[in-house]
Amino acid sequence: MFLDRDGTLCVDVPYARRPEEIVLLPGSAEAVRCLRGSGFVAILVTNQSGIARGYFTEEDLHRMNAKLQNDLQAAGAFLDGIYWCPHHPDARCPCRKPRTLLVETAAHELCLDPARSYVIGDRLMDMQLARAVGGTGILVQSLLPEEERHAAEETASYVANGIMDAADWILAREAGREDSGPGEAAGVRNLVQSGESTWGEGGDRTPSGGGRPSSAEDPFDEL
Ligand SMILES: [Mg+2]
Ligand SMILES: [Zn+2]
């Protein structure tokens, strides 16, 4: 499954730049542990335009990623990959969510089928990403503006009360598929057995985008 960071796995601190600002939300580690224990691959996909904006550096993000992994591992969980977009929204790069390059790159590197994946996030862009890759979007409820909340709920396959609820829904859904016979049942079951981490490798191989000026700003594109 593909996980959003801010507001989904972690407390949403806008443009967090220090490791101590990375704080797991209740249930995050347990949800990742349960899903990985059931054979899922856990991949973080996150927009980090604070890098392009000069608020923090790629090195800062590496330190935040390390803090996140350490906190997860302390609770028996782990992220199989961390992929980020460092670009400014105006760059119109192919990796900024809801665009799909981060998921496509992760899917290629970890031999996953995005169409069988789950995307768990707290924003409309996460649900749009799920749609764009043909996966299943799960919206974790957060404080969104009314307009975005409505659109996100419309786009999601399930609206979860926290990430643990999202995990329970996924596991129940996959169990139902297995009961109904082979075929779809495999879902995004783990095709990666080595456990080799690729975290920290995302993002920076991505082209910086064309810099095409944006006439119509996406109202949900501010981060
Ligand atoms: Mg978020
Ligand atoms: Zn990007």
C-alpha cells in the first residue's frame, strides 16, 4: 500500500523540517505492522515542496525519514520504501501527487501492481492518485476545507476513522476476496521478500519539470 505522510502517518506539521517535528499519529505503527504482517508492502509517497521552496534541504528530509523509520521500528513496523517529490507545484513535475511517477517508480522498483494497490491519505490529491493508478483510495479523516473534504470523500472507496480503521478495512476486504476464490485474492500481497530497504532513494532522480507557468492554480495544490 501507498501511504501519505502528513496527516495520515504523522501529525501534519506544515513544512516540517526537523526530525523532532515528525510525530506518528496514534495507530500508525500498529497499522503498518499489521498490514506488513499480512504481506503488504508499505511505501510512503509524499510531496515535499518545502525543498524547492528552500525551507529545508534534502539532507533535512533524510534526517526526518530516519526519525520516522526509527519510531516505526521501535513499534515493530517498517516502511519498505520512501518516495518524495521535492519540486515546487509550479514546476508541474510528473512526480508531485496526484501525478503518478512516485507510485510508478516504486511499483517498478518493488515489483508491485499499482492497480491492485491501496492508497491511504488525508487529502483529495491522495484519492486522485489512487484513481489515477487504478488502485483503491482510502481517506483518513482530517480537518479539510468543506469543498475538498466533499470531493475527497466522493473520490475515496472508503472513509476511515484513523489509519487503524483503514488497515482493518483493507484486511477485511482482502479476506473477503480470498474467501470468494483465487484470482483477485493476491491483491498487493508482498512480492518483495528480501526486506531490503530502499528508503531515502526516492525523488532525487526525478526531472525538475518543465517550469511551465501555471495559469489556473489548483486550489488543493498549495503544499
Ligand atoms: Mg497528507
Ligand atoms: Zn516532483
